[in-house]
Amino acid sequence: MKLMRVGAVGDEKPALLDDAGKIRDLSSVIGDINGAVLADMSWAAGLDVAALPELPADSRIGPCVGNVGKFVCVGLNYADHAKEAGLPIPQEPILFMKATSAICGPNDDVIIPRDAQKTDWEVELGVVIGKNTAYVSKENALDHVAGYCLINDVSEREFQLEKGGQWVKGKSNDTFGPTGPWLVTRDEMPDASNLAMWLEVDGKRYQNGSTSTMVFDVPTLVSYISNYMSLQPGDIISTGTPPGVGLGQNPQIYLKAGQTMRLGIDGLGQQQQKTVAYIVADKG
């Protein structure tokens, strides 16, 4: 099942994408696509998809999960990406947090922050948690996964790497977490270990990779993270990016206002964002 949230910012309706590519309104069945709904999927049993109202094909698509509690990210989880960043391959997963206020729709504009110098792109596989999870074994970890989604882990490298402290401040600006277009439930995608992934800027392909080259796979990550914090339904894990980011180019290339990013992962759809400049509000 491909679960979606569509509508204006802050007023999204739960929906699904049917086999014919039509967006179907789920608001008569559930209130939202969020942790509580993902923790108890009994509502989906016997669902008559064809009877659900159809929503306009040009509806704005919101982030595929609402009310996300935690946005946990994994750094340098592709060996080639670690190499292009000039950093060693991690011996254990590198974890950092991305503010949930960074989450936006998959096709919403990405705002270049005020004073930004090195805004970058990162196509990533997102893992959405479906059960309360603490100290889960690697063998049982996938039982705690609700499904998968596409994420652009937008990053401001100067904020991240040159201003001291943790990475979170280079990862958390508003609109730095385009998520969706849909959440593919694990029954439809039982194995996410070999998915092709790519990203383009203004039509030029910079990232071409596969989840098969992750240093730490999804079961390992879910198990590992659950040793350091409990995970709740609706939490998102962003699992790292393959090589080809702007930081790794020679010379380095970074985003500026007026550009277009397109990215995708097999089975998880595509995103497209326009970059726009931060506008200082007139305070009178």
C-alpha cells in the first residue's frame, strides 16, 4: 500500500495511491497517516479502495507521515560517500538528529537559509517505524518497520562542518527534509536492500547509487538505534546517501536559488524541488 497525505500545508488529508495511479481519499477511514495509524493497520483489512473518493491528480502532496516524533539520521553510511567527504568508513553507525520542523512535502520549495554558503543535496532511503521499539535484535528489527519512503536530506555544509558542535544545525533548517511522495508499507516492499537511487540538479545526474552498498543495512540500523533511544510509531530514520553530493565534487558545487532538484528511489517515487532564497520578513 502506498500511503500519502495531500492538501494545503498543515491541512493534509490521508490518502493512498491505487494501482492505477489515482489518489484516493482515506479521510472517511482514518484521521491521518501518523504513528497511531501505522501502529494499528487493522483499518486496512478488507478496504474497498475503488469505493474511496478520488482526489485531484494535481493535489499538493504533503510529507507522507504526520506528527513525526523523531527524525534520526545516519551519517557516512555509504563507503564511497565517506571517501568523497575525506572521512573514514564508520566502525559503528554515526547518528544525528534532524529537527522535525525541517520536514516538508516532496515537491515543496527548498529555502536556501540566510547566510548560507554551501547548501547541498542528499538522496536517502527513509525507514518509518511501526511499533514501539527498544533493544530489538537485528533478526526481529524489520518486524518494527511500517514501511519506507524517499527523503532529500538537504544540508548546509558550512553550518554542519565549519561552525563547531554537532551536525544538527547544518541539517535542520526549514524545508531541509522533503519526505515522500508516499510511504510504501512493508508488505508491498518486504526488502529494501537493493533499490536504485539517484539525484539530479538542473537535469545533471550527480548521484547514482543503490541501497545495496550501505555500510550498515536497515535491520542493523533499527537494532542499533534502539539500543540508544526507544523508537515510536511514526519516527523516521534517514539511512545515509551514496556518493555524488556537492561537497564531493571537484571543484565543490553547491545549490543556489532558482535551481531544480529531482530525485528518486525505485518503488518509492520521485521528488522535485525548486530552490528559493530566504526572504527576511519586514518587521515594519
